[in-house]
Amino acid sequence: MMLFADIAGERLDAFLARSVENLSRSGAQKLLEEGCVLRNGKPGKKNDKLNIDDEISVTVPEPKPVDIVPTQMPLDIIYEDDDVLVLNKPKGLVVHPAAGHSDDTLVNGLLHAMGDNLSGINGELRPGIVHRIDKDTSGLLAVAKNDLAHTVLASQLKDHTMARTYECIVCGNMKEDAGTVDAPIGRHPTDRKKMCINTRNGRNAVTHWEVIKRYRGYTHLRCRLETGRTHQIRVHLSSIGHPILGDVVYGHKKPELGQASQVLHAGALCFKHPRDQRPVMVFAPLPDYFTEVISKLEKRG
């Protein structure tokens, strides 16, 4: 694949992540480390600063065979056809293997249930995974069964035509009935495990929210993602003074109402089917942990 730089001073890894479809910043850095990227005929480095019209040659290796052990586990599949399945992920389940979580992830379960019937675009660790949700966030997740479906769904994520709607309980009473948080998100400068509002190095991020119901000291919200940055809803709501109940990373450090992880549920997912473009709308009801919090709040008045 031959590309040409179009922004002077942009880092090579950032250019690759922006220019190569379905390639993340970390994926771009891995290609650079493996010598798969040439800049003007010479091996590129991730922090190379580009000049206009630099010639960038990219060789994307074929996906490696999956080494992850398939694991039998219950999967709450809400929608399925020959190209796509949408499942309802429970709170506490890690989506794909990573440091400290090599087994018993959603991917392990998918491999047991689907075998080779998953797309290979995201490589051996994330077969079929088009997008992800946090371990302690529950709700809907789309999985691609083939590379065509993966490419089309990833494109919808990129151009914001895949609609993802969440519900959450936040601390405090929202004064307005609806609003939008438009603030770039990037890595925290001192804690690399966290994200933050980062106007210098962050990426564009937009979250729309509306009030479902107010309780004493808390508010039930519906949030719609316009972009899909890591921890986006959690960071955005915390930035306006209303962190999600139970979010001890971005909010109050002590658990409240028995919640030590965020009360956040991906309840609706709408997209155009990758094969024929018909609209697909999938919904997942609020899980028990969420409805139990609502019951506590209603008793409080």
C-alpha cells in the first residue's frame, strides 16, 4: 500500500492510524516495529515527523492463526445472521485478551461458539471484534463474522452512522434536561491507564446526553455517542462535574449505594446491515444490577 503524507510535522504512527482503515495507533506502532513501513524507501520510526508528499509504503501482514483457547461460556446473543451477531455483554467480562486477562474473555467464548466463523481483520487477539466496551460496562457489542462485515461496520463507526446509546446513573442533579459535551480525549499525562480531557494531544470526542429521571443526589441519563474514544462517556460526564455512580477511577473514590464499578449500560445499537444496507436496530434491557440501583434511588425519594 502506497500513501503520501499530507500534513507537515505529523507523526508517522498518527498518520498511519488516520490513513489506513481499521488500523489503531498501537497497531501502527507494531507495524513500524516489525519493519512493515518504509518512509521514502527507508524503515520508518513511530515518532518520525513527516514532510508533505513523503512516500509511505505499508505492508500489512496476513492475520496470524488464533492461539487463544476457546472457552465454553453462556453468550446472550440478541441478534444473529450470516454476517453479524450482536450480543449483550454482562458487567465484569473482559472483551478480548490483554495483559492480566488471557483467558475467560468474551473472545474465548466467541471462539468456542463460532469457531472460524469470525472476521480476521483485527488479528489473533480480537477476531470479529468491531468495537469494544469496558469490562465493567454492560450491554451491546457487534461482532463481525467475516471481513466484509467487519470493514463495513468499522466504516460506519468511523463516519458516525452506527448509533450507540447508553444509560447511566450519575452523581448529582443535572440542571439542564439535555446537553452535549464536546471535548477532545487523550491519554492522561501521568497515569497511562487513564484518559482525560486533552486539548493538546487528544482526539475529537462528542457525547450527547439527556435526562431520563432525577433522584435525590443522582440523575438517570441516556447518552448517545457521536465518537467512540476510550472511556468517553465516563471522562466526559466526570469533566462536567457529574461522574458516573460507582466509577472509582473517574469519579468518587469510595463506592456509593453498593457500587464499586460504573453503572453504565449500552442499551441500543443501530446500524446498516453490511450486506444489503437495511437498518438493524437492537436493544438490551437494563440488567439486574442497574434496576437494583434504581430501586434504591426510588426508595430514597
